[in-house]
Amino acid sequence: MQQVSPARHLSQLRIPISLLHGEGDNLIPPSETEWLAQELPPEYLRLRLITPAFSHVDMQHQMPWKDRWQLVSFMTAILQQAQAEKEASAKPSPEVTPSSS
């Protein structure tokens, strides 16, 4: 199991990470997401949400508006970050002109 475990490898990640977990997940406990968040380099952890809005791949139950709003806000933040990163990478770098001496 150690061969496939992310333990001791997460600190090597150098990409933005967002974590989303169902509070009622009956297969993988939400504490796993908390563990991941602690193991990730803090500068790369963008968002973390553990929500009662769903359990393990169960989107059929009715959820309160507060939980829906948190989930929509989480997804909006992810999309806004992706758009900002796309725009930042699309900007041309300033041209360097040689100085005349």
C-alpha cells in the first residue's frame, strides 16, 4: 500500500490544488481531505471545502440552500482562478530592447 500512497510525496507538488469532499462520504472519510490539506505545500493549496452537500458520488439528495451556495461559491472560485491563470499566461512578456552605448 505504501507504493501507491501519496504520503511523503505531496510536498513535491508545484501546482495549484483545490480539495472538495463530501462530509457524508461513507467510503472515504473527510479526515483524508484534512490530511491532504496539511501535507500539501500551503502556497499551492488554493481552496478546500468539506460539504454536507453530497456524499460519495451522491448528488440526488436534497440539500439546504446554504450548502448549495457553498458548493457554487467553491466551483466559481476554481473557475475564476483558472481564468486568471489562463489570462496571466497569455500576456506577452515585456520586450527587452538593447540599450545603445
